[in-house]
Amino acid sequence: MRILSVLVLVCVLFSCKNEKKQEVIDKNEKNPLIFPEEKHFKNITQITFGGDNAEAYWSFDDKQIVFQSNNKNWNVNCDQMFLMKVGETFKDTIPPMISTGFGRTTCAYFLPDNKHFVYGSTHLVDKECPEVPLRKNGKYVWPIYDSFDIFVSDLQGNIVKQLTNEIGYDAEATVSPKGDKIVFTSTRSGDLELYTMNIDGTDVKQITNELGYDGGAFFSPDGTKLIFRASRPKTEEEIKAYKDLLAQGLVEPTDMELFICNADGSELRQLTDLGNANWSPFFHPSGKKILFSSNFEAERGFPFNLYMIDLDGKNLERVTHGETFDAFPVFSNDGKKLIFSSNRNNGGGRDTNLFIAEWQD
């Protein structure tokens, strides 16, 4: 689901006409991929070179990364899961695909053994790629496919277990750094809420229960907290519009803020109140800050840049300084590196690629 943020945002924001080409990157003395203001990046390596690539997550030992891509040069028609060893790049080679190649997949995440991962897939309902609606009644929307369920697979692409089988959308699964819990988004209650379960699929518990889209959740480094994005329709008109779209398997993700709570759902509170779309949050290795993507400073929907904020909502800091799209930031488990998706260095086109930066505070 979250890869649609790249697929749709890039297409819509540029109106598929490349209205505003990416400005020429300043020739940083150390690395031309780094803008001069990006002081937290010591170095950057570009990993992919075409298509839409995102949702990249580290193995627990930081030696491998699983990610999703729709790169047509890799013989896929929609998002599938791929595996890479840290240090590899894919300009002229194709990484191994570790999903089935059927349906649409989303949100893969390593399990603690570094030999298996969880991900969402629609392949049980239809082996073909589902359609991706971009607009509804003139508004930008994301599809919420009822056909998504969460599976466990080995790194050769063999599904070894199905973790969810409820009617409706089950996806956006991520794993606690403690290795004991999975958080995911589901419509099993009739709304888009967060749930947790053990890594074997048992002990499912509902975490959120307010009307709106709760999704893209991640655990804190110590596993005690959750950070996530959420919409909160308030007026009668907003509530009706949200419910009408959800009944059609759609959400409108242009107004989202970040929320934080304990891993059991207690002490839930809103972290940001910036306006526009604030999403793809991830905890800083210290557990005291959140890195996220936002377009709150944009007048026309873009650019999206990475920002950092304290857990009390103070000390907001802009981290990236692009003119297009930076999102999906994920720290390595040792806290030394950051992988993220960006439109930088794509020649002014619409490709969204993966970059790994050496992080410095």
C-alpha cells in the first residue's frame, strides 16, 4: 500500500507532464547527490536506477534489504518484492525477486531470523495486478484492496505461512525491533485501524479505534511505542466523504498527521499539526525523535521532504532539501545508515529510486 504513495504522488504531483523538472543538484565536494544543506548525510549511494522503488527495510543483522519495485525492466507489471545485499547497486543488473510474481505486493519486513519476511499480497484473489485508481470525483485517492492478506515467506520466495485470513484489507505490516510483535493495518472492524499480533499470527489485538485511516506504523527501537500516520475526519461532510470512499475501497491521503502511542494503544496523542500530508514516520535510533516525510511547506502539493521532530512535537528540523520527493526513511538497526526513496538524480523524470546515506547527528 505505501508504495502507492510513490506511484501516485509522483504521477499526480507532476501531472504526468513533468511540470517542474528537478533542479540540477549542487556539486557537493564530497558527493554530488547531497544538497549542501543536508548536514545529516555524510555520504549517499544510489541503489536503483529506474521505476518506482520504496518500502526498503533492513534485516535484523543489517546485511540485507528487502524492498518493492515496479521496474518494468525487471519483468514485473506492478509492485513485487526484491532482495539485495547491503553494498549492492542495480544499474545494469536485476535483484532476485522474492515474492510470487502474482497479484500486487506491499510492505515487506524482515523477521528476526533474517531468513524470512512478512509482506502483503493480493495473489490469492487474483494473480493479475489490480487496477490503481488515481482520482475519484476529481480528488486524489489511494486504493485499499480487500484482497490484501499478510504472509510469511522465505528468501527464495516460498510462502511458508499465511498470518491473516479475515475479510477485508490486511497489510502495512512491520516488526518490532524486539522481534516479538507485528503491527499492521486492517479493515476487519469496518474502519482502517491498527492491530498487533505475535510474529506467528496469534494474539491479535486492536490498537486504535478512532474514525480515520490509521496506517504506516512502526515500533520504537525498544518496542514500547508506535508512530503512525492518520487522518481524522471531523465535520459531517468530512466523515461522510471518508466513509463513502472507504466503502469503495479508497482513501484520500492528502490530509494526514502523525500520532504516537504505547505499543498497547494507551496514551495515544497527536504528534504533528502541520497540515497537508505528514507520513512515512520512523524513529530515530535514539528513540527520542521521529524522521518523516511532509509537504506542509508546499503550495502545490510538492515538494515532499524529510523532517525530524522530537517526541514532544518540538524542535522541528528539515533534513532534506530537494525540489521533488523524498520519503520512506528507515534507519539501519545499528543507527549508522538511512535508506530512503527519492526523485533526486532522475533526470527530471518520474522514477523514484532508493538511496543509502551514512547518517550523522
